[in-house]
Amino acid sequence: MTTATEQEQVIGELRAAPKVFLTTHENPDGDALGSLRAMQLVLEALGKDSVMYMGADQFPLPHEYRHMRFDDVVHDPPPDLEERLVVFLDCGNMDRMPVEFLKSSGARIVNIDHHHDNTRFGDVNLVVSDASCTAEIVYRLARELGVELSRPIAEALYIGLVTDTGKFMFENTTPAAHEMAAALIAAGVQPAQVHQHLYEGLPFSRVQLLARALASVQRFDDGALTLTHLTRDDFAHSDADESDSEGIVDHMRQVEGTLVACLIRDLIGDESRRKVSLRATDGRVDVSRIARGFGGGGHRQAAGFTTDMQLPDLIERLRREVSSQL
């Protein structure tokens, strides 16, 4: 939960700052990208000098987000960084944006997020854990700042909303989320067009990778944990890149009896490390608690981490972590 005072503080910071530096977490998802672009457009409407930052290694973006306009993103810190208000969006902790120049810049930091385990690393923190997505918080801020919902702002916010709620299927889908969707559609968003960009017209490599993932599904503990593992060979044989694994874990989540779905994928170019994505099907298991134990984080129903554990040891520990919460 947040307080009106925290929102008022952030509004005051945004109104007072002539220059702003916007960023989000590494490997950005739809909520991160939608919130980033929407906030940039809101600040632009207010006449602010604002820049968006993402590392060059974050590009190209996953296929479903390449229709979004990010040609104006900077990959290096501006020389006047210390004069800018730094705004983090959808970032649970500073380690999710591992850029030393931000940690040592001395700039004032505003932290806007909806992750319940946010470390409140900002000088000013607006953490709304009951918001469906960070885009919902940006939407509220835009309204309080008196910025009209242009179609580009509405589309960016809608991408954040629809992806973080799982197309309005996850438990974070609240009445407020649907009210926000209605307002964004009234502002010009075309849901069918957004769905086409996000979920259709995907490269064949993604289908091939999904086929390999489904062929390797394992179930443990009477199905409580449904898991698959993608190797570097799977990516090579599918002619796929790491972003093509997006959404695969949700297929594990759909299996009857599953409490926790898991995708383990070997990191391309780093033979010793694996990335793990976790999804919970209901409230019985908090996967963010599991992820934090490995140095990661996320939401109660969607979380992840990176590890150098060997696969058999990793699977055994995941089984223990799930069973310990039941």
C-alpha cells in the first residue's frame, strides 16, 4: 500500500524538476517498457527535458515489443546527470539495473514501482503494491499532473497493463485495472491491434523453441512443480535467441494440478549460469519468496532469478522450497 503523501511527494518532484532521467530494470518486460515510454510522453507534455536510458545490450528488444518507439533511448549517461532527477520505473531494487554510474552519481532518485518486495531504494518512494502494474501508477500520476491521455500515452500504458495482468487473467486484475483499460480504450487504444503486436505474428523460431520446451516437461511431487529446461543446443537448433523463451513458462502454468510452473534456461554466452522463471497458479506458494532466496525477486505469482547451480541440485532445491510453503 501507499499513502496520498507519497504520491504528492512524487508529483511535487516531477513538477519541480526541469530535467529528468528515466530508466527501468534490465531485460525489460511490457510493464517496464510501457511505463517508461508513457512517463517520457507525460513529461514531454509538461515541457520537461527528459531522457530515457537503457543499456545497448538490451537491444534488440523481444519481438513483441519491437513495434514500440525507442529510437530516442540513450545508452550512455548524459553529461548533466547530476542535475537531473532520476526516476526508476518498475524496478524492485537497484541491482535490477546494475549500472554503477547511477549508484555513484549523487543524483536524487524517485522510485516508482508496484512490487511488494521493493527495497525502497529511492530518496522518494512511490511503491503501490496493490496496483496491477507500474503502468497503473503512471496512469494515476498523469491524471494528477493534468496531462491529457493522448493515444501514444494510452497505448504505452495499455501494453504495461495487459502484459502484467496476463491479458486480465492474473489475480492482480482488479476493478481499477478494468476501469483504467476502459479509459485507455476511450483515449484511442485498439485492443485487437495491441493483441496482434504482442501475441501474434511471432517468428517461427519461437514456435520451434516452444516445441523443444514442451518435449522436455517434467512434473514433481504429484505435479505441484511443473518444470522444463532449455539448453543452449535448444536455442541453437531452433535458431532462437533468449527473448524467444518469453511466455513458455505460462504453458507450464496451465497444466492441471500445477502449483508452481518453472522454466530453466541456460544463458547463451555464459556456460555456468541459468535463468529461472517461476509462476504460481494460486496463493498457496509465494514464488517471490523462492526467488529472493536465490538473490532474485518479483511478485507473489511471478518471479525469477539467475543462478550458477547445477541442474540436478537446482531442481531439488526448488522442490524443497515449494514443499516448505505447503
